Amino acid sequence: MENLRIETIEMHTGGEPLRIVKSGLPMVPGETILDKMRYLKENLDSLRKLIIFEPRGHYDMFGVYLVDVEGADIGCIFIHNEGYSTMCGHAVLALGRYVVDHGIVREPVSPETRIVMQCPCGPVEAFVQYEHGKTGNVRFNSVPSFLFQKDIEVDVPGYGIVTVDVSYGGAFFAFLPAERLGFDLSTTPTDQLRNAAGTVTETLKGVLKLTHPENSDLAFLYGTILTDGKDEYSDASHTCVFADKEVDRSPCGSGTTARMAQQFHRGLIKLGQKRTFRGPAGSKFVARVVKQVKIGSQDAVIVEVSGKGHYMGSSVFTLEADDEIGKGFLLK
């Protein structure tokens, strides 16, 4: 890490941070976005820890590397406390503004500018409000998303047998109402929700074999989402706990996508019906199923999710030669 200099733009979407690495990332080889992600994991993971971990970040920090890929305006590799994720909706909503504001899309158009972001889960189409030279709300259309399996009974240590659904929205999530674990989503301390959801995730990983219709690299459980149980109401809340028990402050874009796919395939919502989801920080995403599709032989849907990212500032990170602690650490 000699002569290290990392420049970032700091944003958040609904309270969930996004550290965008603007410069300082070495050249990342690889023919596909998954090849590039694999190279970063195997060869440059120390850089992720420096950017995400303390003292520059924190346990619940989130970031993104931007890379060049063919057929897209930008490639996105998402980073967090555990490693790398295949999709991140809150990041896409923030990056929509960033890509336009920083000239990556050179000729923005009103009232919306279309952007294609190549994410590890596949290409994601985003539309950025653009009026009078300013960017605003962003909406994106998900990759094909689906309910993988419903009514899975699992014996969770400390909580007994609980029933969950597992759904895919660019990443796989388990879903269950918080009350099944004895919690009230609105009043239970976040750390209790964090630990309980993390235990559900780890238990499921040991007993449930996931498959993806197109790519085995996507077949892993990313996290557990605890809901308020209001599956038949227009407004609902949930808390997403992903990676190494990281708590999403926003409603979680990929989690919202997966929840919409779950609800559609359970017959709880209709094509085009809008739903509003609230995250732990009180922020909201609006979502709707816009199209029915197939991925392989799997029935799936395309989900539109909308929200807005906000700028917070910028940073320049360096590392002195004798600073071992500065390479990154985490306190849980």
C-alpha cells in the first residue's frame, strides 16, 4: 500500500451510507464483473478493509468500486464488512445521481436520464430525474426476481422452530415477521434484531441449499429481513440484516425487491400495485412489480424501486508506512 491515496465521495440513501471510491483503485483485470469481483477478493481485499473498517469506517459501513465494463455506463462492485455483495439497491439509487453529476453519462436528458449499471447479479437499468441541470429521485428496474421457497421450517437456536420464506432480488434473503422471534419491530433494540436475524441466517446456511437458475456464484444467502408482518397493507416496515450482521438503515433496495417478488408470488400484490416500505431510520422506498418474466424455467418478476441518495461530502484517505492499525480493524 505504498503511496496510497484513495479519494471518495460520501453519500447516503435513506440513512444507509455509500462510500464511492472515486480514484485510487488499481486496475482490476477480468472479462466479467464477477471475474473482477473475484480478483478483488483474492488479491486486493486489504483495500476493502482499509476503506470499510475502522478507523476510516465502521461495522455497518458500505462502499462501492466503479469499474469499466462493456455494454454498461458503469460497473459496480459493492463492499461491506464481510466482503462483496451481488446487488445493492440503495447504492444504485445514489449512484444514479453520481453517474450523471460527475459526467460519466456525458449528455443527460430531461425529464429522466437512463443509465445501465452492470452489477454482479446482472445489468440494472436506472432512471434519474434531471431538470434544469439538477438530479433528483432515481428509480431502477431489478434483475429477474423470484420467491425461491416458502414456508421453510427451521430450528433456530434460542428461538425454536420458525417458518421463513426465501426470496431473491439480486441477492437471496430470508423473510419472517419479527413477532415470530418474540420481537416488536418498532420497539425492540436494534442489537437484539441484529443478533436474532444473524442467527436465522447462519442456521439456514447450514440446512438450505440455494440454487440460481443462471449462475451458481449468486446462490448464497445474503441476509435475513425481519418484517412488521403487514404483508397485505400498502405501507410496511422491515429491517434488513445482511453480510456479517450488518444492519441496513434504509429499507434495503435488493431486500425490497425480494420482498415484492415474495408478495407477488404469494398473491398478496398485483402487477403495477405500489407499496411503500420503511427502514429502521424512517426512510421510505416505493416499489411495484412492473413485469412478469422467466429466468430459465423459474417464474420471476421485474421490480421497480424508487428513492433518492444524498451527498454528504468527500474524503481523501492515506496510510503511513508504520501504521498497522490504520490498515483496518473492527470492534463488534
